[in-house]
Amino acid sequence: MTTFIQKALLTTLLASGMSAIALAPAQANGIKNVSISGTAPTDYILYDATATQTFANPNATLQSILSGDKNSPTGNIELAASSEKAGFDFSKATTLKGTIGGRSIAISSMTASDWNSAYQGTTFGQSWFNQALTSNGFGSIAGSSVGTSLFSIFKNNGGFERFSDPNISYVNQNTTGDISIGLAGHYNASPLFTKSIDQYISSNKSLSTTQKTTLNLLKGQLSSKTIQASEVFKYEYNGLTDYAYSFQASASGLTERGDQISHTGNYEVVIKGPEAIKHVPEPGVLLSLAGISGVAAMKRRRKAQSAV
């Protein structure tokens, strides 16, 4: 075999291998081996979906529900579904478990102790609330006397419970190892905040007219714009335990069939993965490597024959 032919063959094999690499798609890896557990393992609702609506379907499968992505979030599972009902046990959590990328992951609803736990120099609840205000254009209120009063009203009038029942719509891992988790929520979550003010006013008959006026003005401010805030979940993954949430939604194209309000927004949370996933070379690459080895072996044989 002439040197020219050897070089040509080597170039062709390398080109075919590189082409295989370039054409190999970056596939997402969805959650597998899914189950429900926790201290409240039956407190959930399965939501199936059509092209435009979500609806409760106890016969839906978790694998089907969680098969979407940000472009098509499909259905979801609501953890701690009774969180806003009377008698809810706020000390218990509902947990979605599975494996992704060969590692276990657990996603749980929030408990009262989670919200009140020490977090970044304050409590998690206070930290999250201040972030919610700041991310939605009310940064001047966060940390002020007005903000402190508003937080107290929110906390003591069901605010934590309203954000403790996450609706998980998908759990996917990309080829860099990052995990994307979809949360079905309100595209405009303003009513979830102002509801606490309404409850506070209605349950405190001794409030003066001035106090009521001030609170209603604050409610008007919060209602004057779209507020985006997902529900919150606690997760355990790769040796880390933390909380996750988002203040930015995209329109899901879906509406919950019953209330015509829920699931209109898709909030995507990204959990950084471990080291980038290592892939087995594509068949074209393996063939290229085999071809290169063959050329090298042939050259060694010719040299040995020449030396005889």
C-alpha cells in the first residue's frame, strides 16, 4: 500500500468518525423507576393532559405524566395535594423518588419545619419571600417595615401552605448532567399572595378603617402586575439536600379543566448535575478507531517484511 493511499484511507476514516460525532443527537435522559413515598405517601393527585388542558386522572401513569419538557410539559403530579385544606398535617411530606443518570433523586413537598429552618442568615421562608418580592419588582418593600408586616400576614394566613404543594411535570437530565425539573403553576401568582391579605382582614374585625385602607392599597399594588413564583420543593440528589423554586414562568399552553386558572405557567428549575456524563463512542467512531488500528498494523507488517 503506497503512502498516498494510506493517508487517504486514514483521512476518510477520521472524517467518517468525526461526522458520526457531529450527527450524534444530544438526548435527554428522563427520570426512571419512579415511586411515591414520604410521611404522607397517599397525599397526591395525578394530572393527565390533552393538548390544551390538564385534568385529574387517578389511572394515569407516573412515567407518562413525567415524560414532557419545557416545550410540552404535559401532565403533572401534585405532591401534598391537601396542603390548603382544613386539617392538613404540615409536619408531613409527600416524596417523588426515582433514578436519573444512574443516581437516585428525591423531590418532596415542603413542611412547616422546612420553611422555618435556618437558611442564609435568616429562615428559608423569609429568604424566599424577600426573593419573591425583589424578583417581581417590589424590592423596595423587601426587608422594610411594610415588608416585614406583609411577610407576617402571608406566613400566618396560609401563604406557606399555598406554595408547599409542587406540581412536578417533568424531570430530565441533559448530556452535561444538569437536571431540569418542570413545575406547573400559575402564570400570574398574584392571587396566591393577595389571598393572605384578604384572610387577614376578614379574620381581624378590630382593624381600623385606616389599617384596612393601607392593606387594600398594598393588595392593589400586588395585584397591579403579573407576579411569577413557582411552588417550592425540597430535593435530595448526589449527596446534597436543598430547596428549589423559580420566579420566571413561560406560558404552558395548558389550563386545569376544573378551575381554569392552574397550570397556566411552566416554571423550570435546573439542578446542577455531577460530572458531565461520559458516552460510549458512536459506532462510526469505533469503526474509525478500528480502521486506524488496521492501518497501523499493516505498516508494522510491511516494515518487518522489508527488514527480512
